[in-house]
Amino acid sequence: MKTLGVLMVCVVGLACAASGVAAADRPNLVIILTDDLGYGDLGCYGADDIATPNVDRMAKEGTRFSSFYVSPVCSPTRASLMTGSIAQRVGIGGVLFPRNTIGLNPDEVTLPELLKGQGYATAIIGKWHLGNEDMFQPMNHGFDTWYGTPASHSQTYHPTLKKYASDCVFREGYTLEKILKMDEAPCPLIRDNVVIEVPADPTQFTQRYTKESIRFITEHKDVPFFLYLAHNMPHLPLHASEAFVGKSRRGIYGDAIQELDWSTGEVLKTLKALGLDDNTLVIFTSDNGPNLSKMGSAGPLRGGKGTTYEGGTRVPFIARWPGRIPAGRETGEPITVMDLLPTLVKLAGGAAPSDRVIDGKDIWPLLSGEAGARSPHDAICYFAGRSVQGFREGDWKYRYAKDKPDKHESKKKDKSQKVNAELAVQLFNLRDDIGEQKNLIDEHPEIAARLKQLMDAFHADFQQNLRPPGDAESEAK
């Protein structure tokens, strides 16, 4: 077996060989990561009530993947993006919260660190969410600059852990004195590890991130750069700037996505105006499936954020690089967020670390449309928290999980009734049943048994190669 994965696809995996790419030929790299955007929330993936002309144009000018896998919640996906490894392998099994003292281990070798080693300028603009303590912040993991929020804007932060700009803007009646007396304060806006606004104005996130992205691209147009544009939207609570409110047919959720689409168009427009279009790989995707209770859509897929059904873990993925990635192409070959590290580092002329397990694989043959290119993954393994809940091989998916009842259904029940999670043992054929509606376990028990055996064998092997998260509490002792 070559690999496994998702929620992390695991490939027991190997360093990429350095490509020997000349500095002048190394592409600029832009990853646009949205937060909680679903498979059915873009026009090019079937949405008819949200207008996304810029992302749709990206798909027409690039390649659209219909089987791109991430974790079902955000921090693990971001950990995998940064490390090229299964999130649980690096100790990030779920969403990190303000009181957590763990985060992305400083000993991990990250994507921006590897790109910096190849002469790239690196920036994160937007949400980080890989640890609250200073030791975990993005500028300690290879980013030259950071403008954004430490976690989701629904979360608080520890005010005494941060530095504050002399001209920090305090909104909604807050003062520095009041903030510092709080155990947890509302989400701040940060520039280079210094708080510049608290609470951050969520209506301005997309506008500000777009402006900062354009500034970074413009200032680094003469050197290779890596821009990680990690939007806060459409995570709850939902917001859009005044010009976009009330513009979509799906309420504020759609408004927020249409503003994200506008932002994507502004980034693409800037690249073209600066003559960088033909030497820039732009990727657009999401960190997990949609919040179904707030107008998000997984399209034909079952489930959403937090589940190991396809709707929680399969998200939009579009790659555009004029002249290098085929235009108007679609493929269902399964790939994962972990694949980005080895692929992008190789394009930059470097190599992924060889002293640790890197689960991602080089997917450039697939991105570039190489004849006969197939997924480098023989299987996909679905994680939720620290448990393995599913295994996909080809068209077949075996799933073994304790599912919570549908929230919409549970609301209809008497509140005095206790609603327990129920064990789901399922087998689906994703080619014939993308919506995972027909459980075939009784018809094909031999397939289910074989996939369960492979899943258990993978997990046993996986447990032998774990790396710890960073632990600020232990460091302080």
C-alpha cells in the first residue's frame, strides 16, 4: 500500500528529490484557504444561489478536483498543511481552544520554513489557529509577516500573553486596562505578533485581508513569494462588509462567500497587472466541510463540518497556473491537503524533510495533467479526533463511527429525552452513491471485512510513528 489518508491521507511517506529549479523559474505560490466553506457553496461545484464568478473563472482557467480531502475540523487541516503530515501524527487531533497549552511543535519543519530556505518571502494573512502561546505563533514557524487573528473570531484569547501597539484601536467600549483584567478577551487583530485592534471588526476581515494581500504581492513582485491567505469566513458568526450585505440569495452566508469571491478576483487581478500571472500557482480550497445549521451546503455529499461523511471532509479544490496547469479540466483522483507541502516545496527547488514521516505525496503529475497520472494514494483513512473512523479504497468506503443524531432532528424531540450517539458501521460505493445513502454492508460483508482489516493495520502502524505537539506548560517548567 502506497499511502493512506485524510482526515488525513497517510502515506508513509518520503522526501521529494530536489528539482534543481532555477531561481527565476520558481513559481510564486498562493494558497487561499476559506473557513467552513462547503462542497456545494461555489458555482463551479453546483451552487445556484451564490454568485462566485471569480472562483468559477479560476476553475475554467485551471483544474478542479472533486475528491480533495481535509480534516473535518480546522486546526488539524492547518497542521497538515503546515507539516505535510497527518494532523494526529503531529499531536493536533482537534480544534485548539484558548485554554489549550499545546500547539504546533516548534520542532516541526513547516511549509513556510522550507520555502524560506529556497529564498521565498513568506506571509500569512488571516487566521492561524495552531496554538495560542507565543511559541506557537506563525512567525515562529517560518512566516516573515502575519496579519490576522490567532484563531477563529468566535474564540477569545489570553490578553496578558500579547503585546499591544501604542496606537492599538479599542472598540466597543474596551480599554487596555479593561482588557488586561480579563481572563479571556474577544478576538484581536494582530500584525506581526502585536495586537493592533480589539475586538477585531469581523465585518472588515475580508476587505482588510485582501488589501494586505495586494500589498504583500506588490512589495515582493521581484522575488519568489508564498502567500497563505487564510480567510475567517464563512465561519460563524457570519459577517460581510456593507457593500456585500444583502447581495446573495442565501442570506448573510452567501454574502460572505460572494465577498470571498471578490477577494479572489482582486488577488488574480493584481497578479496579472504586475506581470506575475504566468509564474504564479494559485490554489483555492477550504479547511473542512460546511456548517449545515447556518446555510452551508455540501451539495450532493452527506454530512458537514465535524463528520467523517464526505460532506465533512471533501471540499472544493481548484489549482490555477496559466500554461502549466491545464485549463477547464476536472478530475476525481483523490488527493489531500498534506500533499501540498511536498508538491510546493519540490516546485520551489527544495525537498521535504527526510528525517520524519511525511504523509503527503507529490501531486504535480496530477496538477500538470501528465498523461496517465493517478492519485499517489491507494487509500484514504478518515480521522476524527484521535480515532480512525473510516477507510476508502477506490470506490469503496468503510465507516465505523459513533454518530451524533442530526441536530435538526434532535431539536424536534422532547428536551427531556437524552440523545445518545449511535454506532454506525457502514459500507458505501462512492462511485454509485456519492451521497452515502445506501449502506451495502449486508450485501458485501467480505469487502467491509477486508477494508476494516486494512484500516486496523494502518492505524496500528500509524501509532508507531507519532510526534508530540508543542506544550507550553511543559516548556515553562
